[in-house]
Amino acid sequence: MNQFDNYELTTIDYTLKYYLEHNELLDDDDIEWCNLVRKKIDTIMALQVQYEQECVWQLNYWHKSIA
């Protein structure tokens, strides 16, 4: 079970992007951390889409095999 769906992850990603673009006082470590979190969000979203596609494929395969 996923803790966040893609809509929630997109919202977090957008918030971090906005924070990075509109906060001139961030130091290099803060910028690096925000970018790392954004990359992890992208990876999680891609894995979730891949998982959902595999589930649909397996379900379709199972339906065809019992028909």
C-alpha cells in the first residue's frame, strides 16, 4: 500500500520547487536536500505507475487465461 498517491507527491514536489524558486536565503545544503527529495519523489511516482501497469497487465492476463 502506498502512503502517498501521485497527486500528493506532485503537490509536495511543486511545493519544494516553489520554495526553491522563491527563497533567496537558502544555503547550498538546503538546496541540495530539496533537490534530492524532488528526485526521490520522481522515482517513487515512476515506480508507482510501473507497479499499477504491471497489476493491470497481470489482471488482463489472468482474465484471458480463464476465459
